[in-house]
Amino acid sequence: MQTKKFLLALMTYAAASAAIAQTPGGMRQAISPDHYQSMQPAERQIYVAGVLDADRVFFQMTQPVFAACLNGVTLAQATDVVDKGLPTMKPELRLSMPLAVHNALIEACDRGGYNQP
């Protein structure tokens, strides 16, 4: 019985993997800083929006910072901040693209005079 369950799970995994492999452009699970820079502007904006949404849900300590600092900032403007900050960012601050987005925006908030509590 367990063998049948294992085979069913394996077949389901194989089918799902095949479907993902056939998706145009593949399913991007992780975006590197180099890949981010090669994305189209609209794709970068969607990515930054997703990082901000995740940041608000999982890192509630930054929610008030971004709510105050980014108040009135459009998604295009926030993406521009990330785009300009990424090339000069220290390597340890851009180990992953979500971390780089977060750090670029925090640095911009700090430069803009926002004092974190």
C-alpha cells in the first residue's frame, strides 16, 4: 500500500515538474541580482511589489518604516530606487534579490531623513 502511495506521489511530482518545465520562460523561484537587472521594467516593478507585499506580511517590524517612508511613492519610483541602488550595493547586502530590494529601500529611507524607531 505504501509503495502505491509513493508511486502516486512520484508520478504527481513528475507531472507537475514536466508542466513547469514547459511553462514559457520557466517558473522563476529565485531571482538573482544579475537576472533582475535583465528583466523588463514592468517585470521589475511586479517583482518589487511582490517583495514589498511579502515584507509587510512576514517582517512586520518594517511595515511602519515603509508605510511612513514610502507614503506617496509610486511603484515605479520604488523600483527606480532599487534599480539605482543595486549596482553600488555591498555584496553582503545583495545576497538575494528580496534582501537587496529591502536594503535598497531602507537605505533610501535613511538618506531621505527617515529615522527608524
